[in-house]
Amino acid sequence: MRPRTLEELAGQRQLRDAGSPLHQLVEGDASMSLLLWGPPGTGKTTIASILSRQTDRRFVEISAVAAGVKEVRAAIDLARRELVASGKETVLFVDEVHRFSKAQQDALLPGVENRWVTLVAATTENPFFSVISPLLSRSLLLRLESLTDADVAGVLASALVDARGLAGAVTLADDARDHLVRLAGGDARRGLTYLEAAARTAATRGLDEIDLTTAEAAVDVAAVRYDRQGDQHYDVTSAFIKSVRGSDVDAALHYLARMMEAGEDPRFIARRLIILASEDVGLADPTALPTAVAAAQAVALIGMPEGRLTLAQATIAIAVAPKSNAVTTAIGAASADVRAGKVGPVPAHLRDAHYGGAKKLGHGASYVYSHDAPYGIAQQQYAPDVVADAIYYRPTSLGAEAGVKERWQRVRRLIRGS
């Protein structure tokens, strides 16, 4: 079922549109090396094959897992001889190029530099970290995105009826299709593998339709009843948030696993953890927010499935942390006063005094520079008169916030003189 033309390629609309770099390479028959960066099953090998077929080039594939410098040089030498003898160019596809050492990547440079080969190198890792600069600068970097559920469903629909696939031998029930698409996780190759396994199971059972029970049996994974757009999404998300807030680590991990197994966007989960870190932990554990932010960044960098470990670590850390909603209530109370119209003028000594005539207006005249005061804390009024006595932040005595509470009480007395 490998696509034979750009039109058959699933997803990657940004690469298939008229005028896109890939379109120009195929239609213009240009000789330019490519670096394809994207998750598994998004079409990297397929693009190399299409480029070779549609431009009438030889296609040679080597894997960075098994090939060494000797194999790379031999492939380039053969391509050079073929080019000299017949004028036929070669597409050299290097899968998992990030696994090549610097010396092995260096061996590719003569072929690329002299246009003896059109190099198409595929990687699932950030090429700015894993590919040497000379190779990067001589190649066009194309970023492939994970396929959407609709993309994968389209691939499965084609495989059901295409002569190269199942040729109409079986049909696929809607709930079974949704289950296979969910398990594929944006990987078309994985989706086709699951579909083939399910078709074989159906044939063994004498069925002409793959139902949900057959699909579950074929891949040995129970379907997760979870609609990312419906009530189940909101119910499970709500339960996850409340379990973390309630410090029940096991329940939080259960709901986290349900979301991840159902294919929930890991960035959505990471965002919820960041909110929880400020909303429900705050200064009771000041490390909670950096932990959540680091988890979000790690997920963006490494993706899934490895990102599940980072999300689990952050979930556990925030769930076991001491809880305080003092940050939430503080900003809520401050916002309520502002919305109620309590927005008096800024005290004169705090106003900007860096322009001509400001001193004549009394701006900054009696301001006390905090670093000149004892303990670095100056006794003076900071808030407008209308909220001069307001108390917004009410720290708890839980966790690290107990120390913050003690210090804030001392500082507040120094500032206000009472």
C-alpha cells in the first residue's frame, strides 16, 4: 500500500501543495538532497520512493543501523559509475541517519557535494542535534507532521478496497476502525499492520466484517472508551485534575494512563499540569511549576511514547506536593477589586520621575529606594489609597509556604509600620 505518487501520500499537505519544495523536486526533476524529519510512519521512506519513481532515478536504500562507512562509500561509488556510464541518477535513501557517527555522515559528503547522488536522509530526532552541519547546509530540511486520525482512517479505507491491500475481502465496523486508528497513534504503517492482523483474525473466524471484538483480539489491546471530543474527554480530564489536587497519586496515574492510551494530545495533558502547579500547589512547593514546565518542554522535544514517562513523573510530583490555593485566591481577590472599580491613582512617590517637569509635579519626591533601607525593605505606601489595607495573599502553613508566610508577615509589618 505504499503510495506511488505525491497525490496518494497521506497527510503532509504542506509538502504536497503546488509550489512546495517537494513538488518542485518531483516535477522539476531537480537534483537536491533532502533531510526528512518526523515521527515514525509519516511517510519518510515513501517520499524517497516517490522521488525516485516519479523522476526516473535509481533507488538505493541503506539503513544506518546496519551500514558502515564501507557500505556508504560503495553505494556512492556505484552511483557515480552509473551516472558516468548511463547518465542515470541515483536516490540514496539513508534511514535513521541520526544513528550514523560523525565519520559515517562525513562519508556521505562527497556524493552530496558532487551531486553523484540525490541523498534523502530520514530521522526521527532533531537533525540540528544529530546531523553534522556540513550535511545540514547541503540539504533541504523538510519537517513531517504526525498524521491525523482522519489521515490514518483514510489509509485504512484505501487498504480495504485496493487490489494491493485487502481488495474488498472484509469490511471494517466503525467502532473497530476508531479503535485501530487510535492505536495507530498517527503512524500509518502501524495502522496497516493492525488492519492486516485484524483481517486475518476475521478470516480465521469466518467473518466478512472486522468488528470491535475481532480488532481487540487481533492486536491484544482492549478498546479504550474515550471520545476526545465528547463527554468522556471532559469527565476523565476532570477526574485527573481532581485526583492530582486531592493528592491521590494512584488515581491520577490511572486517569493519565487512560488519556494517553486513548491518544489524547500530550501537550494538552502537559498544559493541565502547568495550571495545576500554580492553581493547587503554588508556593507550598515552588519546584512544582518548573517541573511541569520542564515536562511540557520535554514532551515537545522527544514526543510520544517516551514522553509518557515525563508526564508520569510530573503527575506524581504535583500529586504528592503539599497543596495551597493561596496563589489562586490572591489573584482572584485582586482582580475582583479591580473589576469593582477600586483603581485609585498611583501614589505620587511611586510615579515615573524620568521626564522633564516630573519633579515639579511631585513625582518620586519622597520615594525611598528599598536597597538604602534597613533589611532592604522601605516603609512606605505602595498600593493606591482605595486598597491600601487590602490583603490578597493569605499564605498557608503547608509545605514551603509556611516559610513564605512567616517572612511575608514580617515584611508586611515593616512596609506598613504596623
